[in-house]
Amino acid sequence: MRLGILTGGGDVPGLNPCIRAVVLAALDLDWEVIGFRRGWEGLLKIDPSDVHSIQAYTRKLDREAVRGIDRLGGTILHTSRLDPRTLETGDRTHHVLAVIEALGIDAMVTLGGDGTLRFSAHLAGLGVPIISVPKTMDNDVFGTDYCIGFSTAVSRSVEAINALRTTVESHERIAIVELFGRRSGETALLAGFLAQVDRTVIAECPADLDTLIPLLVADKRARPASYAICVISEGARLSGDGQDADRAKSHIHRTELGVGRRLGQAIEARSASSTLVQELAYLMRAGDPDAMDRMVGLAFGQLAVQLIRDKQHGRMVALCEGKYAHVPADTLLTGTRAVDVARLYDPKTYRAKLMQVEGMPMFLY
């Protein structure tokens, strides 16, 4: 058995533990593992008749190659954001299939977010033996309660928010902390809840400035240290400001001012309070994985190989209600994952709320 593995989309902590688990589990079965560099882009760069291109975009993974990588963030295979079906030159699915066949790959394990795994589902529909592993710090892949990278992103955010308190208090300001999350506000919601900030604005609920700003000003006045903190998702909307056109674009391609800075400007225009705006951005996904992402990464990797061993192809590994599971690879195409506002959020006060704890899985989301 010759197993192929790749990582696509944005990097997150926890990818390397998953790669290590896949490799070690496969080697225990006497399988060979070939890593593809730069996600789907790597396969498109390979010319099966050109040994140099194969060497440039593949890497044999053995025990020595994955030794100690579980302690490292990012991905040793590097990554790219690319769907072979959406290129200017047209659909290149046929090239990907040709490379897989030419290199003798019997099955694929793909680690990625919504974009990467959509193409994985496409290949599964064409009969390619494939297992998808969900990763994204936004935790917004439909079909699983948890994606690799989410816990570390929340942990990084909480640490940064709490560290920022010293500066915000010293200058007696209202701090706006903008976190990644274009479609889902789950990262902002949980980070805001764990850091116990004053208000949290999520992507799922537009913020009414006539309500939010007075609340933040009152929070600041009520605290002896005279400061307040608001966490906001990058995909959040501010009612009435008319600048939502860039929400669907990636962070680097936006032309409009970020929502955090727009909120800061609105606060200063409508009150006597000064603001401090901090975009955590890529620092949320930087550094080593925390214990949760190491554990989930290792478990997802083991499960992926076990499914291939048992000839259960075309699946996505998942965590469902606190238990490891697997679902059809195309499950992510059948819905969207977002914050359950009615159960976890009060849009009137812009705060997380826990209506019921008993009987819920350990992760409340």
C-alpha cells in the first residue's frame, strides 16, 4: 500500500501531530507514505515524466522524517490555497488523477479546511480512495464538532486579550480585539467568554451601534480601572455602516477598513472614549499546538489510517458529541456550521450565554 498525504489551506497548529500519526500508523502496517508539498498545487506542479518535478513536490515520510514534529506548529509539507477545478486554465482534476495513478498512490489522506476538503469530496465521488481530515481555526467545517487548530487559536486569543489588559487599563481606553472568523463567530465567542471580556460581536449577528456603543461606554465607566474590552469577529457586520462588501474576501485581499477599526472609529465619533484596536490575525495560528490540538491531531491521524485499512474510503474523520467518528466526505457540502445563537449567545447584550450545561459535551459549542 502506498499512501499519499497533503495539507491545504491556512496552516494551523496540530497539522504536524496528525501527519506524524498517519505516518507511524501506516508504517506499522508496512505501508509506504509519500507527502505532497504545497497541497493540491503540488500535484498540479508534478509532471509524472519529469523526475525533478516529482522530487521537488513530494517527500518520502518515514519515522525519521516525522520525529518530533508533533511539537511543532504549521505543516512540514507546506500548504497552498488552491482548488484544481477553479483555475483560469480550467478544471485540472484530470491532471491530479493522472499524477495519483502515475505515482502509484493507492489512497490519499488530505488535511484541510472547507476549500481543500471540497475537492477531496470531489475526488471521492470519482472513486479515489480518500480520507479527509478537517482543520481550521474557525471551526466551521460542517459535519464535525471540532477541527484541528481551533483550541490553539482560542488559547492564543485568550492569552493575548488578557495580556492586552495592562495597556488598555493604563491608558483607560475601550479595546477592540479583532479575531479571524469570516463566516463563523465561534472563535470570537469562545475566546471572549474564556477571557471574560465585556462584549463580543460575532459574524452571525449584526451589531447595532446605537446599542453596542452605549454598553461599552457604560462598561468602561462601571469599572474602577476605567477600561472595557470588546472582541469582534472579522466577518461581523455593523448595522448601518454599509461596508460589508469585503467580508467574503481573505484578509490580505480586502480594500475596506477592517471591522475592528471601523468599530473603533464609530466609538470615538459617538463618545468621549478613546479606543485601542488590535487585530490578532495570523498570531492566532502561530506557534506550537496546545494539548488539545496535539491530542485531536494524533487521534484523527490514527483514525484515518484505520479507515483505509478497513477499506472505508470517501470518509471525513470527525468529532461528534464528544466522540471520534467519521462521516461521508461530502457531508461538508450539505450545510454550513455557525454559532447556535439561540443556545449560546445573547445578541441584545453581545455576550455568550450558557442556557444549559448539564448533558452537553465538554466543549460547549
